[in-house]
Amino acid sequence: MKVEGVYSYAPGSAEPRMISAGVGHVPAGFPSPSQDYSDTKIDLTQMLVRDELSTFIVRVSGDSMQDAGIYDGDKLIVDRGIEPRDGHVVVAIVDGEMTVKRLCITPHGVVLQAENSEYPDVAVAELSDLLIWGVATTCLHQL
């Protein structure tokens, strides 16, 4: 999976933008007539962004991460301030190529794992140039 574009996060104003939210859970089956409109508001920036200065949005292409729920054309919220750990989905630069993979740290070295059995994992060679650019925290996926 490749990164098509990198965009800095810019909320647009100092004022938080609030969105009305329903109360409780929404069933996927038959709707409950007792659940009416609520005027509760949520701030998506507060929910999705830990640090505005270190947060970027990247647009991805390809299907190597589809089993992780990341699809062609999705946008990832990426935090460059999070320390990457084993198991994180990361944006990595390997020998100048930017990719999205799951970070796997083994006793034998670093492996960037695809989440699609049709793609091989990338065992990062000892002499390769590897930079973990950021940690993906959220996938924005259109329905």
C-alpha cells in the first residue's frame, strides 16, 4: 500500500467545530422508537487528534492492508509524535519508498507486514534505510 498524498492537519479555526451526536448505541437492526433526537455535541478533533502539530492525514492507494480495514483511497490520521511499537500500523519510508504496513519487531530485525495474504511481508535488510514516519491512529473510510 502506497501513500498518495500527505496533508497537514488544519482544523481551520481556533473554535472547535461541534457536531450533534445521538445518545447511546444505535442498533443495526430494527430502530427503537424511544430513541429520539439528542442535542449532545461532540468535537471530532478532540476525539481523533492527540496533538495537532504532529498530526497529518495521508491518502493511501492499494489493497495490501485491506484485512486491517484500510482500503484503496482511504485517508489515515497519522501522528508523528507517537513512539512506534511492535504491532502498530505505521507509515514507513524504506529506501526512499513510502508505504503503510504493520510494524513487527523480531529478534532477527524489523518486518513490515502486509495485511493481505496476496502480498509478501517486507523484511527490512540490515543495510536498508528505514524511517518510521508516523503511526496511523484512525482510518477515514467512505461508505
